[in-house]
Amino acid sequence: ELDVLRRLAVVDIEGGWVGESYRPLGAMLPEGVDDALGDRFARVSWSIGVCAEALWRAALVPPERPRKSRGSAFGGQPLGADISWQGLWARAADKVLLFPQAQGLSAKGYDVSSYGFGWIFCFVDEARVEEFIRDAASLGLLPRIADIPKALTGVAWGGAKLDLPLASLIHGKEIDRLLEVDAVAEHDPVRYRDVAAKALGAGDATDAT
């Protein structure tokens, strides 16, 4: 993280702390849950996304700590961070990953008020909403479908090629087909490709790669 931040700004390091060990969150999850989150179609499933967010937020909860005595100089408040080091690492990494997109929107003249946790929040005049959505798409960002005033076509997608079908459905406000995509996780894994191909409009299963 410090190496990345060093390239983005002038950083004076005053101290540091390293945890006793590091391991992926998936290593602590039941096998079935880990398999679902790691499935190749998980990135287009709304319900799996909700589960992943709940697990991620739970990982940010700090362990319980005994409170200091009432005579503490800190008013009885516990000493130490209010977040686990695992959560802090994930939170900082999320900020670093989203910084280029936040900077890109700012360079395009948008008021970026905050970012992190997988989202970027901007204040936009109503007359510029469609322009904003198109500019955000060019940076690989997707809006909430409720924030799209009307179905949009010809949106230039600057994100991962794998996410282009999903981006097209969201920009087109094709809610019924998006719900079909979410149904992928309800089927036997052997049928995932066929279900996804139909929902994404990719033709036959051989095209859904």
C-alpha cells in the first residue's frame, strides 16, 4: 500500500505495524461458501454480491477488547484501533484501487465527495446525469440501476471485457435479464454456462466464455 501511495503523493511515513500473519478471507469460510464466491459467474450475481458484502463487512468488525478502568486518562475508552488489521488492509487496498477512477472523474469536472468500499460518490447536476454515467462507464464504473434516468445505448465501456455484457444490461435498464443472470447461482454448476449465455444474450454456451 505504501509503495502505491508513494507514487500518488508525497508521503512521510511516521510509523508502521505488521500483523502476526496474513491469509485470504476465503481460507476462513466454509467450503460451499468459498466455492460460490469464487465461481466465475459470481461477479454477475446480485445475491452472491450481497453475501460477499456481508462477509466483508463482518471481517471489519474488531475483536472485543476489555474497556479501560473508569480512571483512565482516555475517559474509559478502550485503547487501540477501531478496526481489525485485516479490515484496515482491505479498506486501504480498496481506496488505492479506486483512486485512479476517482481522480479521473475529478479531472472530468465532477465533484467527488467520497470514495471507497467499492463505490465513488459524486454530486451531479440533473442535466449532466447521462453525461456522468457515460463518463463513469469510460472509467470502468457502473451506476446503480435506479440512478439511470432512461435506457442508454452506445455507452463506451472502459472496464474489464468480461464485464461488458453486464454493463450493457445495466445501462440499458434491462431488469428482467439482470434477474435471469442472478438465477445462475440457483442452478447446478454443470448448467452455469447455458444459463449465463441465455441471460446475457451471448447466443449458445460456447460464446459465454
